[in-house]
Amino acid sequence: MTSMPSTLLAVVSAAPADNGVSVEQFLLLLAVVLIAAKVLGELAERIGQPAVVGELLAGVLLGPSVIGYVDPTLPSLHLLAQIGVVLLLFGIGLETDLKKLLSVGGAAFTVAVVGVALPFMLGVWVARELGLDLLPAIVAGAALTATSVGITARVFSDLGRLQTVEGQIVLGAAVIDDVIGLIILAIVSDLVAGNAPSALGVGRTTAVAFGFLGAVLLVGRFVVPPVFAVVARTGRQHTLATMALVLAFLLAVLASSVGSALIVGAFAAGLVLAPTEHAPTIERGIVRLANVFVPIFFVAVGAAVDVRTFGSREVVMVGLALTAVAIVGKFAAGFAPVWVRANKTLIGVGMIPRGEVGLIFAQTGLTAGVLNVGTYSALMLMVLVTTFIAPPLLRLLITRAHASTRIGVEPGSVVDMTTEA
Amino acid sequence: MTSMPSTLLAVVSAAPADNGVSVEQFLLLLAVVLIAAKVLGELAERIGQPAVVGELLAGVLLGPSVIGYVDPTLPSLHLLAQIGVVLLLFGIGLETDLKKLLSVGGAAFTVAVVGVALPFMLGVWVARELGLDLLPAIVAGAALTATSVGITARVFSDLGRLQTVEGQIVLGAAVIDDVIGLIILAIVSDLVAGNAPSALGVGRTTAVAFGFLGAVLLVGRFVVPPVFAVVARTGRQHTLATMALVLAFLLAVLASSVGSALIVGAFAAGLVLAPTEHAPTIERGIVRLANVFVPIFFVAVGAAVDVRTFGSREVVMVGLALTAVAIVGKFAAGFAPVWVRANKTLIGVGMIPRGEVGLIFAQTGLTAGVLNVGTYSALMLMVLVTTFIAPPLLRLLITRAHASTRIGVEPGSVVDMTTEA
């Protein structure tokens, strides 16, 4: 025995953690991801940007674009990232007052529907003008439809503006257009597979997706509080937070299995627990977990964007054209609920970031062979620009709104509705 | 589109999380593991047992033995379980006063060495008497050597006795015999591969393994506090806990890469941070994470034991014979430091549980073809019995010690040293 044989190390860890990734390699990966996310997140805050911008940038730097250390397709990393986004939306749900959310429900629904329709139509039109066939143009248009709930909610939360009318409308609209986005994804998947979608099928999927949210909120209001009262009475405090996490996981899985999204189920779990007396205890427990897992999600989103593909002039041109209609479409949607007194510019800008949902559309198209690598890269550029442009713009708008209150502004504006400390 | 196609769900989750395990399946698995661990953990406490007994039992029930829902070899589950044991030992290190630990260092070292030598020799002897060849007998003997730091530390912590002289001796001895166990594993791996281990090689591995712990503690005392002072000054409170987690991961990986164990590195990280002013902040953050991850580790340990293999009469006989010498050997080791005034029975019983380390030896032997399935199963029985017998015995001993103080007992006994609330 001259030195520790490498096979021994593998034995000590009992089994490789992933396809060829040892526990040691994975712990090192997590350490690097967390350091990069925290350092760049703190730096972003130093220059007045939300921390999420730094975390996304950490992902781009660590990902295949630059250093090539983080492979976002690594199954175990993907898993922890998904736990991160589930925790994020669960936490957002816990902080959300359902009554307040429903009071802006009409506005949120309007913003969501217009914010899906407009970018889709503009996207298909631009893509066709640029010479794409109909099917790729539809996939490209579809990739412009869904706002990233994660990024939007995180930015409003980072800036302490989640409880404003604007924050609630954007949150509601982003959740709704995630549900719509999944319906569109189902239609697009059918088209890509060569099947004609039926009106009946679309209607059923739509009913199930929206029905899930309603059913969970209705049933959950009656079932969950007594169950958690029992847990609180018999168990210790940390058991309560763990059981809340279990509820979030279960509703996420349930949502996904009926054709909605993991994050919609996690958000619903938060909404159901929010009015219970245990919400503060649960939130304290979840926040610690979220501090570790949520940055992993944003780093993974950043790492999924490969900036090396932006080398071609054509990719950049198509990409910027799609980016332009992606921004214009969502921005215009912010002004759709004409009857609401709110900062429409803030709503429109809040809907801009596409993030992970846009990437999923692009990947679907690429994997199915409908999109060529050029169009795929153009969509990645769209995701990158919309994701990075919105946080600083939002911050600017919110700071200006703050400044304007000091010199007197009419009631009902963003600042008056702020309930956060 | 008649219903949500199953391929679509896979697309929505972007990639399968593991070899064929989707994010949804994994979240469901985590939910089931956490529910079972918390319910059985609470029940165990109700009948006066440490929670860890319930968690291990949850693992046996969910594992291949009974229900067959939890596959402990699933890479992603194994990973989270390893994060769990790293967090556990990091937390234990954070609560440990190095001075106090070193003050019982001689006793701990004696318990560790005797507690390795005695069970090894007794194990080889019994195995030979029962007709095993020399090499399988050596592997079986080696599997009896290492106390499970995780189970031992958890039980003393659950019972609020980690800060007693007995708790510190057992903790120190368990960490030291983990290091010795890895050296033995290296020797055994060489033997199994048909290589004769050299005295020089063994000496070098031993020096590296113990040198690591010394070097980390020495260097860490100077380097870590200033680094964390900077983090505390520039970052937010939760960044501090995340960076502490990063340190634990990095030292765990470093320990493993020099031939020591992940958990030894994690424990060292805790020891280094324990005397800093940030220890309470870090501990609060880590406890929340540990509440979720640590039960996953114990469920995975429980699930790794397959009780179905205990059907054969020969397996049970060999298993019980090995169990007997495993218990006697460690129990006797508790009395080795004759000069120390402490409850030796408590120390001896505290060293009994073998847990995951014994399983790793057994798996190494089985994979290499040195152990047949019968001997492997016998070792599993030894692990199961020693793991489940120690917690209730410890609890009984500690309760009796408590009762005896009330009628007057000499100073220096277990109760007087209790510093925990």
C-alpha cells in the first residue's frame, strides 16, 4: 500500500453520487456554486442591483459559456435546483395574502392573457418575416410567452415590493401565465410530434390546470389547518417546518401530475399555510433552507445559457429581434388592465424576464429537431437579455417612485401600498 | 391532445433527475422519507427512546426489507444522505469545546485503539472457529472495528449528554476509530486486491490521516476567524451560515482526498468555528438544514439493511456470534482508560453501535467477492443489532445515573459534568 488507492475513495463513499460524479466532487461543486452565488450576489447589491442578478451571472460564469465547471444538466444539480425553485415559490406563497391577491385577480388575469397573446403573435410574425418556417416560428413565439415567476418574485422580494399592488399583480399574472405556458407547451409538443391538437383536449387541459389551483385552495383551507394544529400540538417546532416542506413537495408533485407545474403546487401550499398561526414558525425554517437552495436554482438557470453560441451575426440579429418583441409584448400587457390605478410601467417591466421557462421551450424545440441551433441560440439570447434587463430597470423605477412620493404623489401609487417593513 | 402526454411532463422538468428518476418522483420520495422519519422519530421519543431509533426503523420499513419503496443505492438519495451526515458532524463539532475534548484525549485514544483491536481480534477468531477462510475472517473482523460516529453523537445529543465526560470520550474515540477504520479499510482493500500491505505504506496513511486533523485545527484557528470576521462585516447574517456550510463541505472534501473521511473534515470545520463569536448564528442556520437532511441519512442507513437475508439459520448463528464479540469488544474498551473517573459502562455502551461504517466494510468485501452472501448478511445482522441495542441501553443507563444523584453520588460522575440546558 503506497498511497490511498483511488478505488478506495470510491468505496468509502459507498457509491458514486451520479453518473460518475462522486460525493466529494458534488460537495465541491456545491461549495463553488454557493461561494460564487453569495460573492456575486453581495457585489450586485453593493452596486444597487438585486442579488439575483449576481447569482444568474455566477451561473453564466461557472457554466459552459466561460469556465465550464458547472454542467446544468447534471441530474443531482438539477434536482437541488428544482428543490430551490419549489422552496422559493413556497416561501412567496407563505408571504402572500390570498385576499389581496384575489382583489387584483382580474388585473392579473388580464395582464397574463395579454402578456401571452401579444408576445406570441409578435414572435411568430417576426420569426416568419426573418424567414423561419411556420412550425419553428410557432415554437419561437411560444418561447416568448411565459414570464419567469422565480426571477420576478425574487426581484420584487429583494426590493421589498412584493406586497404592493404592482407586486401582487405581477406575481398573480406570472403564476397564471405559467399555467397558460404549460398549456401552450402541451399544444406545441403535440404539433412538434405531428399531431393536430383538438379543441376538446386543449379545453380539458386548461380546465385541469386552473381547476387544480382552485381545488387545492378550497380543500386546503379546510384540511390543512387542523392537520397542522395536530402536528403543532404533538410534535416539536422543527417538525412543523419539516411537515410544511413535505406539504410543499406533495402539492408540487400533485400539480405536476395533473398537468400544472411544480412551482404552482408549491405556491399553492404556501397560500394554504399563510393564514395559519404557524406561518411565521414555518417561514423561519424555510428561509434557512431557501438561503442555500434558491441560489443553486439561479446559478443553474444562468449556467443553462451558453453565450458562446452568440458568435454568429445572424443569431444576434434574430435574437435581438425576438428580444425586442418579447419586451414590447410584455410591457404593453402591463397597461392592459386599464381600470386599475397602479404604476403600469412597473407591472409591464416586472413581466419581462423569461428565465427558465423560455429555456425549456427552446430546449423542447431543439430536442425535437424543430429548431435549428441558430434559432435555439437566438432564443437563449432573448432569455439572457430579458432576464438581466428587468431587475435593474425595476430597481430604477421603484427608486424613482420613492423619490416622487417625497414631493407628493396621488394615493394608490406603488409606495402607499407597501406594507413591508 | 387528449391528455397531458407523459413525455411532456419529462420535458417540463427539463431532465430526469437521476437514472430514470424524475424530479417529481424524487420530491415524492423525499416527502415519504421525511414523513416516516418524523412520525417514527416522534413515536420513539414517546416511548422514551432517542428519535434516531425511529428514523433507522423508518429506513428498515421503507427499504428493500419490507415495503421496498426506498432504494438506498439511488445516487441522488445517497448524496442527500451524505450531506446529512456532513451536517450532523459539522453541528456536533460546532457544539464541541476542543479544550474539553483534548482534556479527555488520552482516554478517548485508549478507548479507540482498544475498541478497534479487541473486536478485530475477537471477530477474526470467531469467524475462523466458524469455518471461514483467513481473508473473509479478516474482512469480517475489520467490519467490527469502527463505531458509528453519527449514531453515537446523535444519541448523546438527543439525550442532552454530549457535554459530559463520557459523551466527550465517546465522541473523541468514535472520531479517532473512524480514522483508524479507514486505515484498516485501506489495508483490507489491498489484501482483497491481492497486494501485501507494506509497513511504510500503512505508516504513511496513518500519518496523513491523523496529520490532517491536526493541521486543519492548527491552521484553521488562525485563518478561519479573520475570514469569517470579514464575511460577518460585509455580508448579511444568512451569508455567514452559508459560508460556514461551504467551509464544512470544503474540509470534508479535503479530508476525503487525503485519505481521511468526509465526516472527519466536517467535524474539524465545526471545531474550528466553535470558538468564534459567530458560532451561535451559524448553529441556528445549520440546525434548520440538519432537521431536514440528517433524518434522510438515518433512513438511508436503515434502508441499507436487508432483513430478508436473515432467513437462514446459519446466517443468524454467525451473525449473533459476531454481534456478541462486537458488543463485548467495544464494551470492554470502555474500561480501558483505567485512570479516568467516569461511568465506564456508559462509555462502553456508547461505543457499541456500528451503523454505516460496518455496512461499508461488508459491502467492500461482498463487491470484491471475498465475502459470500451469507457472511455479508451476518455482518448486516451485527450492524442492525448493535445499532438498535445501544440507544435504549444508553437511555436506561443515563436515567439510572440521574436517579442515583438524587440520593447522593460522588462528584465527577456523568451528571455533574452536564453543561447542556
